[in-house]
Amino acid sequence: MSKPDQSSQSYFSTALGTNMKSIVKESDWLASTPFGDGLKRSIYLLQRQFRWYIFLFFFGGVILAITVFPINSIIAGLEYLLVLEMLAPIPNILNLVNLLIISQILGLLVNFFTFFGFFLLSTITIYHAIRSEKSLHLLVKAQAPVHFPTLQVIGVGLATAAIFTTVSVILFLIPFIQVLFFFIPVVLIIENQSIGKAFSQSFQLRRRYWHRILGALILGYLFMLFAGRLGVTIYLSIDAVFNLVGVPLGLVGPFLLILINQLFVAMIAPILPLLSVAFYGGAKNTKHKIQYEAYIKWVQKQKIRYPPISTKN
């Protein structure tokens, strides 16, 4: 990799309805950064292509929501039957267990589609960020052109979705597993690694960065949860207004809810993949530093075990 230019490159961003002058050096993308600086740089990247990212996550989120809508409808029906069975004078235990098992299996299927869809959207986001932001080009190995490895992305996406879906049975384990997989999309785009090496590289990059990654995951999901709740609140207000005028939304309601909800989530969701870009260079340098420290310790141990033989004249 060629030596990065140390001169500052100033960018003026007019996004989100505000005027903000962002100064980002190319060398900053290679430096180990605290969480606050990483968040600022991810917001900077978000501002650079804000409308494009909103369109990507809104369009992709709507497609994903419509895909799992029939499954969610079946789950809602099963939960209604579960409540009726539990309120019966003499509940049928076997029927309750069967309804619960089917509901859980369908819920895991929804989780699988959700994890896979978010992985694809995150990888596309990183690919677009690397291609469109010139200051990020020094992250690319040997300054090679950036390609989108479709087969690797689909393969890794299916594998990670399957792992996350399995782990989602125990909810509190999901963030810790996601810490290990945090850098997989950016490794696929920047280094064009195979599936196995992408997993291995992501595991290594999380060393000394796990607390920043965990903070990014928690903050990102809190933002998306707030955005989703805001979308639901606005939908309920619209639904109440239509009911007051005597025009219930009916079947249009669920699709309107999807559109409103995805619009707000799309404004926040790109932060997570962009944070992985902001942390990638520093994490890679930290990885090389750890390897160098391990090598120095090994050399020192060899010197202690095999001291040089002194010679006398």
C-alpha cells in the first residue's frame, strides 16, 4: 500500500438541512480512533451521500418488510389462537405446545430474512462509500479497483444470517456474536477475501476494539428502535384521523405503516455499516501492532531460552 498523503483535505457538506464544514485527512482513516471520533466520521460519510443511503435502506427495507409480512400475519394469527386456548376453561396442552412451536419456527424464519437483508444492505452501503469517497481509497489493498464480490457476499450473508438466527434463541448473546462479525462486510469489499478468511479477519480485527464495536451496535439499535417507534406513533395518529372522519385505512394500513416506519429507520440504519468503515483502518493497524508485539515477545523468549554463546580469545 502506498504511503498516505498527510495533507488535509477539506470537504464542505450541506446535508440534513444544516451547513457543516467537515475536515477529514486521508491519514485519519488509518488511525486508531476513540468511539466519539469514529461516530463523527461515520456521520460525515452519511452526510456525503445521505439521500442515496436513505433510498437504499428505504427501498430495501420495504421489500424486506413486504416479504416477511405474510409470515408475520400467520404469527399474529397463531398468537391469537394461543391466547384463546390459554383462556379456555380446560386448555389443550398439546395444542398449546404445537402452536407455540410453530410460532417460534416462523419467528426464526423472519429473523433469518431480517439478518440476511440487513447484511446485504450494509455491504452495499460500504461498497458505495468506498467507491464514492476518494479519501477512503487508501484503505483498498494495493490501490486496486473496488469490486462487489457477489458470490462471497451472498455466501457470507447466508452463513451469518443462519448463525444469528440460531443465536437469537438466546437474545442477550446476539450483540456479542455481532461484535465478532462486525467487520465482515467491510473486509469483503476492501480485501475481497474468501468466506473463511473474511470470518477470520473480522475476528482478529475486533481485538482491542470490541468495546467500541459493542457501543456502536447498542447505539445503532437504540437509534433504529427510536426511529421505528416514532414511525408507529405517526402511523397511529394518521389512523386515528382517518377513523374520526369515517374512512378507516383497512388493508392499506399495514402497508402505510411499513412505508412510514422504513422511512425513519432508513435515516439511521446506515450509521452501523459506516461505523465499521470508520473503525476499519485503525483496527487493522491495531491488529498489526498486536502481531508485532507477539513477535517481539517470541524473540525475547528465544533469547532467554537460547542465550548467545560467549567466546573468549
